[in-house]
Amino acid sequence: MAALDKAGVVAVIGSGAMGSGIAQVAAAAGHTVKLYDTRAEAVQKAIADIAKVYQKLVDKERMTAADAQAATARLQPAGGLADVADAALVVEAIVENLDVKRALFADLEGVVGDSCILATNTSSISVTAIAARLRRPQRLVGMHFFNPVPLMALVEVISGLATDAAVADTVYDTAAAWGKNPVHAKSTPGFIVNRVARPYYAEGLRLLNEQAADAATIDAVMREAGGFRMGPFELMDLIGHDVNYSVTQSVFNAYYNDPRFTPSVIQQELVNAGYLGRKSGRGFYAYGDGATVPAARSEAPQPKPDYVSYSVEPGASGASAVTDAVLARFQERGIAVTQRTASEAHSHAAGTVAEHAPAFHCNGAAVYLTDGRSATQRAADNKHPDTVVFDLALDYGKATRIAIAAADQCSAAAYNAVVGLFQAAGFAVTKLDDVPGLAVMRTVAMLANEAADAVHQGVCSAQGADTAMQKGVNYPRGPLAWADAVGVERIATVLNNLAAAYGEDRYRVSPLLRRKQASGAAFHA
């Protein structure tokens, strides 16, 4: 299929932030755009505001004056639905209410031609349900833009049970012609982004609930080690806790109380108190005049350890590009590291159990990348009390912070040696309480698991899942690409160990992820 011809009229119903943004993008792409709202004055204001945006783009030399003038001229107010009769595509961007949307599309069916495509910008309502009462439900499709529309690249093209594949393909190609990154999705609760993103908030809230660290410290770890643009708590404050909690509750209910989507009591309390985030002046953080941002907690400076070694059995399955990247960081910072086998590394300590996973050793401490066990559990399993685990990072060569946790059995001297080691490599070191999986690793594992389940259930492709999360919520890497980079086997191990630690179905491994683990295949060839 081809994109909608530029001669085709695009009608946008609703002149709020989303509707105005869609109109701005469509007009700039060359379409005559008819903008309708029940409030005529809102339409006039929206067109005037869009014209100002075009002028700002001209001032920044991102649009020519002629193109801005032409795009503005293509914006037309519609006095009523009858004025959009000649539309080739109608995009609805009104209130999130099923009955209201159904009524609008029923009215539109009596106005537009049979070849007109009807699209809903719903973020949460079933496309199948919206289309169910139409005479021709096959022409209705989801066209979910993200706010702010002109800046956000993603468009989820959502097919309901009745949606004609050709209609979805036309909308997909049209979104691409408008400069967007479209992805196909099936109409299921949360579609792609609002479903796959749930663990980013949920795991952060669980870490806070378990007193792993305060909100500012966890946010710093997710930004400065994980590479996310915003930590979960500052992001929830930006979205609004009423909105974020409502979406989580909606997805939880829609999936019949699946524990993966269980809402947080902490967030419920914020909503109950009216602490909604930025818009109310208070959420996890305070906002407004005189408000200060709490500093993330970092460990006090410690001396570099006397010796450092790196051990792994040759050819062992635990050998990892992740720990090799940490080794490279140490070496680049001038830290001398002796390489030994795991058996050699453990031979000095009577009674310890040699583990084939890569490990660093310094002043008696064994230092592992987290595998989902707590450091305390790992120390008990290995019979090595001085055990410390460190968290995942997006890029160990560039990360400025790293999170670690010590076993309850670990001596202060051994722990301080590990702190000194990472500090000598240029990291700010954050100590988390000994929670299984730490922060970045458990979050990435859960994001990858949810994305894998979405692919397994036919909601989207692996590439679609990764594109959606990068373009829709600015993740630094797609969850499934991240699983490939860390190792699918490692992700499955982390989830299995989290499930064992908590005894919850919340951390069950996706069947598709298990298949990839068993076959040794990656999500992306």
C-alpha cells in the first residue's frame, strides 16, 4: 500500500494539544487539514498557535518562509462535521471515553465517503470496541501519536479485530510520509508502549518500597548508569501520578490482575494525598519557588585496593561481554588487573565454591555482576562471605555512576576495597540495600521480558517493540536489543532468581525468552 496522497484532505477532530499537534504535522506534510472542535474559538486559537510554531521554525532555519506560509494556508477551520465530508482520513483526538468516541464515529459514518479512513488517537481504549458498532468497522484503525506530537517520532498503528490490513498499511505509510516512525500493533491493553513501559515504574516503586535507596538516588542510578533520560520517579512526577497510576490500574484490570502489572500502594498514597507531581507542586519531589532537588547518595572516597584480579573459566558460559567491558574500563584507568581462572581465584580461601561466572577479586572480596540473587544469597551459595555485586550499565566505558550491594556477611574492609576499586575507575559509587537484581539489571530484565511476551502474543514484532520504546519513551536502547547485548541466558537467569527470591509469578519468564535461551538465538539476527 501507499501513503495517503497529498491531495487527500485530512480532518482532525479535537483541537487540544494532541489534535493541534496532529494538524500541525499533517499540514506541514502537504495536506489540507480541516480542524474541528465543538468550541469554534478553540479551533481559531489552535490555528493561530500552529502558525506561530511554523514561524519559530522559520526563525531557527528549520523551515522556509514559503513552506510555513503554505502550511498555514492549508489549515482550515471546520464549522461542523458536515464540513469534513470530503476527508480521505479523519483522525479523532477527543476525550478518552468509549461512548463519546463511538458516538463521534457513528456520526462521521453518515458524513464521510465510504473510502475515508477513520483513525482514533486513543492511548488506552480498545480499537475493537470503538469500531464494534460501526457499519464498516474494517475502516477504523488506531493512530496513536505521542505528546508533543511534532517532537515525538512514534506512531502506534493499531489494528482491531475488524481492521482491514490495507487500511492499517495505508496509515502506517502515511505516518512514515509525515516523518514519523510508525509500528504496527494489535489492539490489546496498553498496546506496546503503555504495556512494555510498566516495569520501568513498577520496579522503581518496588525498590523504593523495599528501601533499596531514596528516590533521588535510584533516579541517578537509572540515568547515570542505565542511560535513561529520566529516572522513574522524576518521570512519574512529570507524567502526573493520577495519570500514571490510572494507566497502571487500567492495564492491571484489563489483564485480569496479572501480578506483573500490580499497582503500587506508594503511588496510590500520593494520588490520595493530591501529590500528583509537577502539576500540583509536589510528588516524589517538591516543585516551585525555593524547591531543591535532593542529591543522590554516593559513597565516601576509599583507597584503591592493593591488588585486583579478574577470573573466569576459559570457555565457560558465564564469560560475558558485560564484565569484559568493566575490565576494559579498569585497564583504561590504569588499574592493573591480573587474569586468572575461577578455580585459581578461589583456591586461596578454604571452603569457598568456585563459580564459573566472571568475577573480580580485590583484598579478599569477590565482585560479581548481579544475576538476580541478593549478594547475601550469593555469598551463602558460594561460601564466600566477602561478596559484593554490581549493577548493569548501558555503557561501562561512559557511565559515571555504578550501583553495588554487599552481602550481610561482608566485612567493612572488603566492601571498602570494592568501593575504592570502582572509584579508581572513575565511577561515583552508590550503595543500594541488598535487593535482588539491584536497579538497572532487574528493570531491564523486566522490560525485555514484557517486550518478549508482547512479541510472543503477536502484539508486535521484535523490531516494533524496540522502535516503540526508543521513539515513544526515549529509552536508550530497545529492551530486546538490550537483552541481546546482555545475553538472553543472563536475562532469563536474573528473572528466575528474582522469582525464587520473591516467590511471585510477577517474575515468570516469557515463553519466547525461554525459547531464545534454549536455542541460543538472539531477538535480532
